[in-house]
Amino acid sequence: MQKLNFETVFAHQIVFVENLNHSKIEGYRYGSVTAVAHSNIALIKYWGKRAIQKNLPAVGSISLTLDALHTKTTLQFDEALKQDVFLLNEEKVEGKQLKRISDFLNLAVGYSERPKARIISKNNFPTGAGLASSASGFAALALALDDRFGLNLNRENLSALARMGSGSAARSLYGGFVEMKLGSKDDGSEDVAVQLKDESHWDLRLLAAVTSTQKKDLGSTEGMNRTAETAPFYDAWISSQPKDIEEMKKAISTKDFEKLGELTEHSCFKMHGLAMATRPPILYWNAATTETIHRVWKLRQSGIPAFVTIDAGPQVKILCLSDSVDEIKEAVLDVNGVEYIIEAKPGPAARIVHPEKEIIR
Ligand code: PMV
């Protein structure tokens, strides 16, 4: 079997993107492999792409990997298949979503005449509703692909591979606190994620208040592109990000919870403010989202340290410390429209698992 190194993968990526000659990958491993990756929540948000085709971010970002939310993916290449087969939560996925997966495989392998793949994925949380299912999904798939093609990519290069599927997926290769770096090269070789601190660094809690399990109407890629084209404050968003990143790194290493919370809320509202200023406007929130924000702020006024963040969906994620979890849960579950709460801690890195031994909750 031919072994690929990352340079080869990158060369393939560029070749694929620019539609030049494909070079063949000779070998892949028969049989299936299973990978688990956890979702992550951005404390400093990624929003905007500097290169759409190669999926390069316009800003760096910082995230926390979550133990309670994960995707488990089994991948097998099969020469008998005529096209890729993708089962997500036991349902066959076709159309645009299947194409996104097939394109990712082509890009990664650099060879569209590759054997077709059977991919069986399970999320233990709602898909496409702002709980970062694409992050855990593409991170698990990148790891599984690396295994089946014997690429032996290191974590940084695996993160770059996952990034080609979804920007936030790069961060899910690692546990704990993670930085997605903003590169300056056109080939994306610097746009990789690195771990800042592992999951044992700080025993924080993240409560995800689920206000809707419906799929969102507007995906993040479309939302980002529309924002870049029409939001009047886009340049300010880009230029103010490095300072937020630096301050957040300091808050994480010194375990300054007030600062971490303040920066997290700032980044969240800056991103959503920008999205709202887009034409036509983008608003991912519903009534319960707003009500939950106010409920958390009220709790904070009463002395409970808790801060909110929201992604491309209506769920409210609440950062807090372990001793205030019960009180916050009670207050937030009381909000009209909050369906349930998922409690998470800092979670581990993506990994290859035995298919049955690590059971999806
Ligand atoms: O990775 P994508 O394309 O799903 O974009 C993620 C965008 C946000 O979740 C809103 C922010 C982030 O940094 O995760």
C-alpha cells in the first residue's frame, strides 16, 4: 500500500480543487474502522472565510471540546459500491448532504475514482441545530480516513484535513481548550488547530439549553458568505479578533472565569450582531433563546457566575462552574420553550475506538 504524507495530501487537495491531474492512491485498508469525536463550542467565534473553496477561515478561534456531545463514525471502503453510502442516525442521507461528504472524501484522498465508501454515523444529540454536529462529524471522518488510507497524519495535519469538511471540525481533533490558528498562506498549511490546555486543566461546565431540535434554515457557510459580502462591520470583526484571541488564551491559562465569561459573551454578541447587520438579516435565535439570555443575566446579577454563548442555531450554551449547575438548570428549564438541557464538561480528543466497546449514549 502506498503511504501518503501530508504534503501529498495537500498536493492532492490543490490538484483536486484546481481540477488538474489526479494522481492515484494505490492502497487502502480493507475492513472498517470506527472513530469517535466530540463536538466543541467556540468561546471566541469563527465566522467568515478568506478562501471559500479551500475553506480557509478569515479569523482564528478558540473552543472548548465537550464530553457529552459526540459523533461515532464507522468507515469502510468497498469496491462493490457504485456510490458512497452515508447513514446518519440510521437514516440514509442523499442529495446535498451526501455530496458534501463525497466531496470531502475526494478532496482528502485526492482521487475521485477512489473506491466508494460506506459511512455509518451516529450523533448522540440533535443534528444541524447549532450543536456543532458538523464539527464532531468531520473530525471523526478525518480520523477514520487517516486510518483507512494509512496516512499517519499528526494531529495538526489531521485538523487541517477536518477543516476541509467544516472549519470548526479542525478543533474537535483535540480535547480541552483548542485554538484554531489563522494562517497567512494560500495553501492553508498554517490553518491548523492546536491544543491550548487539555480537558483536565479546568473543571468548567457547559449547559446547552435546547430550544428547538429543528434543523436550521441557513447553514453556517451560507451565513458566513452572506455576512462577508454585505455586513458593514465585517472589517472591524476581522481586525478585532486577534486581541480577543490573546485575551482568551490568558484567561484560560490563568483560570480567570469572569474574564473567560466576559470575552465569550462579547465574541458571541459581536458575531450575532454582525450576522443581524447582514442583508438580508440573519437571526438564528427564537423567543426562548432571548428569554434564556435574560434569565442567565438575571442569575448573574444575583451573584451566580454564568455566561451565555450561541452558535448558528437557537440553542443557548451556558458556561458556569460545577457548584452552580443545579440552580442554573432549575431557572433555565423554567423558561418557556426550553425543551431540555445537556450538561457537558471539558471533553477528550477524537480517537479510534472498538465499534462496540464505546457505546453512544
Ligand atoms: O464549522 P462551521 O462551518 O459549521 O462554522 C461554525 C460557526 C460557529 O459555530 C457559529 C462558530 C464556531 O466557531 O464554531
